Amino acid sequence: MTATLTIDEAGQINLPESLRRVFGVEPGQRLRAEVTEDRIEIVKDVPVVTAGEMENGVLVLPRLGIKLDAGAAVRAERDDQATRALRR
């Protein structure tokens, strides 16, 4: 999906409802802009966990209240990287 966005007088970009729905974001959710030489990519800002506890040799991370399918996340990231590589 592509969308044309406009920057307003305050320098802000409004994400249309259809784009928010497809992207799966809600008002108040944090996003991160990743800037490269010729593009800006908007990604969900997932908190980085820096603390955890070791239990029987296993790192146990604190709950963040975010449901995450790690396998799906890895596959999605791999597919995104492959798609970006094909655009070059």
C-alpha cells in the first residue's frame, strides 16, 4: 500500500485512517522514523528491553504488556529486508 502524505504548516504529517488501520496503530502509539539517504521509513517504536533476570541459565525479560509472536516478527523483518533489497 502506498499513500501520499502532506506536511502541514507546523511540519507535521497526518496518517490517514486507512493507513493507520492497515499499519495497526492507534492514537497515542509511538512511531519511529528511520531516515536513510533517500527515504524515511515509519516503523512501530517497540521498546528495547535492557534488563532481565537469569533463572537457571535462561534470561527472563520483564513483561511489557506487548503481545509478540517472535517467529512472525522475524519472518516479517526478513521479508521487509528482502523487499527493500529488491528496490535498489
